[in-house]
Amino acid sequence: MHWIAREHQFNFPRPTIVMGIVNTTPDSFTDGGRFLNADAAGAHALRLASEGAEILDIGGESTRPGSAEVSEQEELDRVIPVIERLAKRPELVLSIDTQKPSVAREALAAGASIVNDIAANRSDAEMWQVVAETGAGYVCMHMQGTPQTMQANPEYENVTSEVCDFFRERLALLSSHGVTTDQVALDPGIGFGKGLEHNIKLLRDLNKFSLVERPMLVGASRKSFIERLLGAPIDERLPASLACATWAAIQGSQIIRVHDVAETVQAVRMAEALAQ
């Protein structure tokens, strides 16, 4: 299985990819406001890369539950200077975390290679046209609703089956718009339009997504379902986040999106060694 993101290609099976989160927002649920300055965000990204992040995921709009939308220009002002700085280092693989096709296009022109799209449930095709035209890697995430509505009352009869069905439908739709299967990775959207029981079931069932035959990205790092289960506030969720990351790796997920790169790399590499 291959994942192609412009000039970059990931061939699986191989060690789990750790994707480091670089938020340039004032209101992200974990590190909002810490890396608003492009220099600070760039330095943070380079630190994550030195700790073992193979992909740096740069976002300029918070998508936590109930978050406010930001304008296209504001999002561009946050992410493009960071991408331009990092793109001077060709060994870095850069991802743009955005819902906006226009932001994706500008980010790819500035040096990004992957579009991480939480709004893959959209009906408009503009984002997929951007991905098809540029040959970018594409992370297709499942979300019920929008960040503003997704946690109002998420309901599923069988969340795993419904997310699998969504992936199959999206892969066919993406193909019809010129996005090749090799460009696509899938994300079940932990915390995006899911209650506690839905998140736990999706994590428990991760190995079932291998039937879709695309790389699986899991992002459970520091998310609020950990607090609902264990009572842990944001700054005390690292142990549970590491448990989710190692579980995901053992269950066959190929990409883990995290805030705490050094700790996750160490935990995942040990889990892989034990699993062998």
C-alpha cells in the first residue's frame, strides 16, 4: 500500500508515522495562543521534527467543538508565513489542516504536500479539485455535522460500520473528481461528532478499517473524551493519549497525529518492537 503526497511517497508496511501538530491559533483547545508568531510556530515545528515527527500538520483555524469560524484571509495570514519558512527545508513533509479550498491551494503553492481536511463530508467538489490538480496527499476525515454542531447530539446505530461506509463512498467520489486512491489516507474523526461511547468503539475497532485498504490516521491526542472517561484535565492527558497512540499502532493504524511527539515516538516504537 502506498500513500503519495506530491513528491513524497510512503510505502506500507513500515514504522508508524507520527504527525506533529502545529497550531497557529489563539483558541485551540490545547495550545491556543502559544505559537501565533510565525517564528515561534516555525521553531516549534522544527522541534517536533527533531523529536521524530515525519509530517508537520499546520493549522490556522481551531476546530474544537463550538469553535468560531475565521475568515479566509485570517487563516492565510496565520499559516502561510509558517509554511514558507518550513518549506526552505525540503526534507520536511508539510500538511495544511484546513477546511477551505482557497487556503489549501495557497498552502500547497507555498510548499505543503498534504491537505488534512476535517470537512470531507462536504458536497462541494472544489477541495477535491485542488487536491487532484496538485497531486497532494489528502486526509479524508469523518465528521458528523460541523465543528459548531458536531457535539450537540451525535447519534449512530453502529458507528464503525457507518464510518466504513462513509469512507467507501468518499473514495468513490474522490476518484470521480480525479483524486487517485493512492493520494488518500483516512481518519475516523475521533472527537468529531462522536460521544464517548462512539470514540471508544472506533478505537476498539481500528483493525476493522484495514478492509478499506488505505492508510489510517488516528488523532486522539489530549481530546476531551479522555476527561469524560478518566476525569483528566488537558494538561494531565498525556498517559491516556500515549495509550491511544500505542493501541492504534498495534491495531494497524499507519499515522498517529499528536501534540507530544517525543513521548509518542518512544511509546509507539516500543509497542512495535513488542508486537513483532
